[in-house]
Amino acid sequence: MSRLKYLKVAKTKPQLADVLGVSPVFLTKCLYVVKPENQYHQFEIDKKSGGKRKITAPKTELKSLQSKLSELLMDCIDEINKSKFPNSQQVSPKKNIQQKKDPAAEVLKIKISNSAIRQPSLSHGFTRQRSILTNAVMHLGQKNVLNIDLENFFDSFNFGRVRGFFIKNKNFELSPSIATVIAQIACYKDTLPQGSPCSPVITNLITHHLDIRLASLANRYKCTYTRYADDITFSTRLSIFPPEIMRDTLNGFAPGKRLKRAIKHAGFSINERKTRIQYKNSRQDVTGLIVNKTLGVKSEYWRTARAKCNSLFNTGSFTTERKGELVEGSINELEGQLNFIDQIDHYNRIRQKAPLQPEYSIKKVGKETRRLHSGREKNF
């Protein structure tokens, strides 16, 4: 029996514990002895736009339970997609030469299409085989890119909304008692906490109907739509961005009636401060990546990483800025930054129809390739 079917027939807490892969004693202890409200700690992190973001993170035992729930729900999503898109690339990926060389190559090329083998890619955040890279690639080479931020995203999902979804949604239709326990595992002080492993998965499930509405709206006006958590992106090759979706006025950006109605109907509101249309003659970025012509990291990101490398190679150490102060940098942090840059560069190379240099197509293992490395690769 599939995990989704097993979840749908579960009626008691021991049965749910069995589906989650935990003992009933552990489930009871987390929810009714220690209790979820006593198993969180809060801290703040800096926002890129300024201000602080409050993170409510679960402690070890509750986190492990929420991780089990997250895995279960993602398995259920895979089963649902498999039934709806039996011939999609994710269910039956093409075994071509490029994919054998790099298993991620085919996945990263998935795009929205009417073809039967193309599984729609609407939500890219906290979804298997999706990332900020797959989100950004959907908007490459467009003339206009619209970015919208949903305000107080996680706070918009309360206990009743989470419980009601699992009871009423046609893909789940769970027993009310099981839906209640799931909401108890996931929620803290009547909302989904930003810091829980299962919060993003549940928000994707509940927000899917909004994705469908906005994708339909985008298709109607010749746009492409994607969402990464609370970041919504529309892009188009039209010279003027469709005013039916968003208008650029003297007083700021004004959303079209259909867009505003769809977002309001889903229980959200637009953060006007983070709404912007990026035009072709300016730098266009989607979830932190540049999408004007090819995918790329922001120039200042690479320059900062290169400066850290230069300092490390010449002095043996480097500094990094944290909370407005310069502190000693971590080699693991720098390696992560270079790894991220190299991932983008590598993806751009495998997207080329032909190698940038013929030498890159050499298949002999152990062949000297250092001379082919770019400046970024040499630093890495």
C-alpha cells in the first residue's frame, strides 16, 4: 500500500505513528506529555532588505517528528503527481547521454509546457528536484520580470486552515482526528512556525490552488509564472508588461483586479514595498539569480567571494560582515559560496548545445583539465 493510501485509511494515533515511522509512545510524548508549545526556541536573523526575521525553531525531538511528517507529505505529493502526470520527466526521466554524465541536467531543464511529458513547474521552493536555480531558469531572457512578495506568508496559515485542508482536499480527505494531530505537530501558537521542517511543505500544498489560478492568469496574458515560498514571479517577452496583471503608475505599482482578487481569495496580501517590474535594460533577478541572458550570481556576490579568496591566499585569513561588524571568516562558509557560484557556472555550461571549448567534451577519465579552468574555478 502506498504511503498516501495508508495515510488516508489511518483513523487512530497509533496508525498515524506507524505511517510516520515513529513509535506511538514517542508521538504521545511529543504532543501530550512534553507538548509542542514547550519545544520551541526563537531567534532573529537579518533580512537582506533590512530589519529582522523571527525564526521559531523546534527542539530536537519535535524537529525529528516534523521531519518525518515532511518526508511523508513529500512522498504523498510525488504519488499525486505520478497519478496526474504518469508520463512526465520526473516519473520517467529520459535516459540520455547528458543525464548519465550529470543526473541533475535533465531535471533542471523541465519547463512548463502543454506536452504530456512535461510536468508543470509552478512551485520551486522546498520541493524535490526544484530550487532557486529551476525557479530562475523559467524566466531567462524575458523583456519584463515582475516580482511580488506575499506579506506575512507563514502567519497566514493557522491551525484551522491546516486541519481543514487535510480534511477537505480531494487528494487527502483524511479522518478529522488524523488531520487534527497533523495540525498539532505542525502548528505553534495557532500558526505554522517559520523554522519548522514541515511548514514549507504544508504551505505548498495549501497554496497550490493559488498557483493554478495565477498560472492560468499568466497564460492568458502571455506570461510565465512561478512561486518560491512567498516570492511570486511573472515574466513576459512582450514589450510592455500586461497591465491586467500589474501596472507601473506614478504612485507605484498597481495590481490588476484578477491578480488582486486571486491573492486575496487565497488569504494573502501583497507586500507593496517589495513589488517591482524589472525591465530588459536593467538587471533582472529572480530569487537572487540574474536572468537577463544566462543564469548568473550577482556581480557583487562574486566580487566579495573573490576578495575573501585573495585575502585568504595572501594572509591566511579573511573577514566577513555579520550584523554590521567585521568578524573572522569561516573556510566552510567561503567554500559554500564558491560551490554555489560553481553550480551556476556548471549549469550554464551543460545547457550549451555545444561545449564552449571542444576540450570540455573529452571523455577520458584522468585527462588534465586544469588549463581549461576559468578564473572562478581556479579560485575554487
